[in-house]
Amino acid sequence: MSEHSSLPRLSIASLGGTVSMQAGAVGCGVTPSLDCEQQLLKVPQLREMAQLNVASLCLVPSASLAFATLLQVLAWARCEVERGAQAVVVSQGTDTLEETAYFLDLLWPFDAPLVMTGAMRSASQPGNDGPANLLAAAQVALAPGSCGRGVLVVMNDQVHCAARVRKTASMAIAAFESPGCGPLGDVVEGAVLYHHSPGRREVLPLPHRTDQRVALLEACLDADTALLHAVATSGYGGLVIAGFGAGHVSASWSDVLEHVAPTLPVVVATRTGNGPTARATYGFAGAEIDLQKKGVHMAGQLCPRKCRILLWLLIGTDRRHELQDWLHA
């Protein structure tokens, strides 16, 4: 047996994003241009660590990814594991990384890790972080302690849980955090150091329906109710509200939600970026006690964007009745 054939099998795919971007000419903005093979040329150590199977699944900024694309990515990743890959790494843009990771985590049925990564600096910039993040992602993917943890996000030598990670800075290198709980682990000198053991995971089946729409609205000072009324009459299958503070809306919004909540699932999360929604503290109109009496679900720790993904998948699998259980899992 050759030395190469004794290495673990690792599948790596690129979807585009900043990690794939460079400027076509001086003074021009960066755009996706490097496929997965070109990205890996800057990380030659990877071929000493594993037998690689490389794919460029698309080459787009992550704002243009869609649920349909992610289902195709999931199908590719599942096929790779079923063919013997020990782990999978996917690179993409960071703008939607927290959302795509959670989407895939809800559907990833294997103990084999699926690790997501990207870059905050393009390949054209000095000190670009893409190669270091790809290397760290591969190290995490191949670490025995990563098994059974579902989808992981690796950025800036930190390992984050898909359900908790958020992009909290627009352009800084240290743009990803897990507010309230911190990262799952760190990559130190190539070794992955986890802070605790894997927890119990539950996954959803593949959605058999993908035409459902879930709206996301943000509560803001003195907002009118026109959009709320429009959601109720425009064929949406669900509604998520990024609420004030611990999950609150105005009295006027509460009045509308009293009529909306019986007709479609409504989730209120917090727009603050850190902490859970309350359940039994505030008693005014538009607060959590009032909203729950009207049939509104409180999001708990889950951020508004991930609530929308969860609700979309629950509707697509005919499991919307399980919403409360998933929000407080």
C-alpha cells in the first residue's frame, strides 16, 4: 500500500465567495474567479494530509446562494460520505455563512463532519486569510473529536456550532463569534482543542416541498403595520419577526399578530444579536406573555435568520407542528 493511499479521504468543494475572489485589473472590485483547485494551490499541505476529492459546485457571492443550491450541495456532500470520504469541507462567502451552515446542519445525518469556511480578505489582498482558513477547516474535518458534531464553521482558528455562530463584523478578520456561549473549540498549532464533548443531535428529513415562502420582518421604532398585513394576504407560509429586546413588538403590531398567528406560524426572535427571548417576564401589550397568548412562538436562543430557515424546513417536511420543540431544544 502506498503512503498516499493510507491517507484519509477528504472531499472539498467551493461555492465561491471572498475566498475565491480577486481583482481582474487595478482599481476594479474583486469578483469570484478562483475555482476550488486554484484555491487549494495556496495550501499544498492539504495533499500531505489527505486524499482529496475536489469540486467547484458554483462560483458566486454568497448573497446569491439559494435553498435549491444548498440542497444540491447537500446531495453532493452526502454522496461523498457514502463513497467513503471521512469528512467534507465547503468554502463559500461569509455574508450568509451562518445561515447556510445552519440549513445544512438541520439536514446532515452523518457522524462525519461537514466543515464550512471562507475568508474575510480576497485572494488579491496582502495577508489574505483564505488559505489559513482552508487549512484549519481541513484540520478540524480530519480530527477524531469532530465526529458527531454536525456542521461546523471554522474561521480565524476557531470552531463554531452552526446553530450559534454569527457574523458580527462587516470586514474585520475576527468577524465570527458565537454570542453567549463562545466557540466550540480552537485550532492550536494544527491540533483541534474542543472545550466540551458533542451533544445530542436531531436532524430533519429532506424537504419534499420547496415552494414555501417564509417572511422575515424587523421591528423598529414607530413602524406601521402595512407589511404585516401584506404577509398575511400574500401567500407566505410563515413569518419571523426580529423583535425588540427580549422578543417584543409594538402594541399595534401585537393587534395584527392576533389575527395572523392563527392562520400561519409566527416566530418572534430578538434583534439584539445576543441572548434569548423572554417567556414570562413582561406583561405589556406586544411583550412575550401577550404574544404567546395570541399563538406566537418565542425563538429562545435562535436568531431571526436561523428561525426563518428552521421554519422553512419544517413546513417543507410537514413538521410545522414541531416548531416549539425545535426552538427550545
